Amino acid sequence: KLQFLYLIGMPLGRRGGGMSGGMWRAVAVAALVQVAVGQNCQVWNACNPGFMLKINANALACVGAACNTALCCDFTCSNAGWAGCAATTGFNDKPGLNAISCGANIAGCTVTACCDATCENTVWTGCVAANGFLPKVSINTIMCATSAPTSCTPALCCDSNCANAGFACDPGFVAKATQTAISCGPTSAFCNNARCCDATCDNGGFDCNAYAGQIAKAGQAGITCGVSVADCTPNACCDVKCSHPGYTCPPGYTDKATQNSVTCGATVADCTPAACCDVNCAFGGWVCGAGFE
């Protein structure tokens, strides 16, 4: 550079070559610019794939050597020499890997530098079925906020299940036995009776009194019919009374006046003459004595 500056400042008579002062000055400046460009990593800007210019590239001169990746560049998280986030369960690539610097050594590429935690991370166990949560589908692709598993949250990683504290079955329904394994959706607002509950015999949509000779079994709230009130039946929910049309007192007996209030049991077979009938005069072939009829 000093030589070119000397040429620029040299008196016209000493430059020689038949060139004017202006011509000498133009040649010197052009040569100086060419040398300066070749010596600056920022201007060179030709890092290999998986590398990026060092942060101080503008101040890195390539004096005595051509600019190259080793001199001018740092490793990035996209470098093929790093195993990558997929090698560690529960992590995925941060956005823009090719713009994340690992420094001058590939060892600088780490899970912390290059990866964000996913909901699949084994350190985070927030989707607990007993607490009302199940993991979302494809949790290995759901990114948490940072590389720290603690940045994963139920709102981000979990769906509500039927056991979620935000849901309760309506009267006439009881929670399914498998409620912890049934996913509702993003929140408990997606839980409902059809998905999470079974109908019980005390459901307002079913009434044993609608069936002749039937009466509600004891403990109806604890008797499960099925998925809906349509599954409730007299066989499941009702006991038989003496007034059931399927029962008739045998010969020699007459229906008790209280038949409609006398419960036999679960079926007509449980009805007996002793429970449902009174003896009449024809019982056992008995006949009136002489002089009576």
C-alpha cells in the first residue's frame, strides 16, 4: 500500500513510462483496491456449506494467503459434521440452523445451541393421564419454547382426557371406566357425555313406571345401562311386581289387592303365590260340607 501511495505522490518527472500524473494515480488506486478486496473475509464471503462468516469477518485480512473457510468462517448447526438434533430423543432443529454459529470448532454444535425441546422429551412428563391429560398426536414434532424441557407445557403438548378436572358427567350418567384413556381434544370443553360417560338407570330419559308391573331397582344411580339412555332396559333397571302381566296366580288363589305394590324380584320367576296371592275357597279341592254351598 505504501508503494502505491508513494506512486500517487511521486512528482510527475520521476514516474516514467510516458504516463501523465493522472494516469499513474488511476493505476495505483485500482491496484490498491484490488489488493484490499482480496484481503477481506467480509468481501470474500464464500464459506463452504455448513459454515458462516465469522462475526468479525470485516476485520479479518487475508494478508499473505488467500481467504478460505478455515480463516474466515465458523461452523453452523447445519454442518454435516454434527450429529444433529434427531440423534437425541425429545429434540428437533431450531429454525434457521444455517444461521446459528457453533464457533470455530464443531464441538460448539450442541443440543443447547442447535435444538429446541419437543413434547416427546423424556425429562418433561406433564401429560399425566391421572391428572386429566394425554399426549397430543405426533408429540415428537411439537416444539417447545427453548432447548430446556421445562419450556414444554400441558397447553402446548397435551390434550384433555375424560378424567380432566374441568369436566363432569351430567346427572343420569357415570364416568366410563376407561376415562383416563379417552382423549377429548385441546381442552376439557371438548369432553361430553357421549364421549366420556355411560348412561345409568336413573337417567331422566328412562322410567320403569312406563312398563306394566315394573318398579325401579334399588341403587339405580350405580347401575350402568350403556353409552346412552337408549341402552337402558327394564331387564337392566327394573324389578318385577306381582302385577306384572307375565304372572298369574295359580288355581285356588286370588290376586292380592296390593299386587301393584309388592316387588317379586328381578324376573317374573321370582313371583310366588305366597307373595302375590290370597288363597280362595277352591284351594286344594276344598268343598263345602253338607248343607253348605
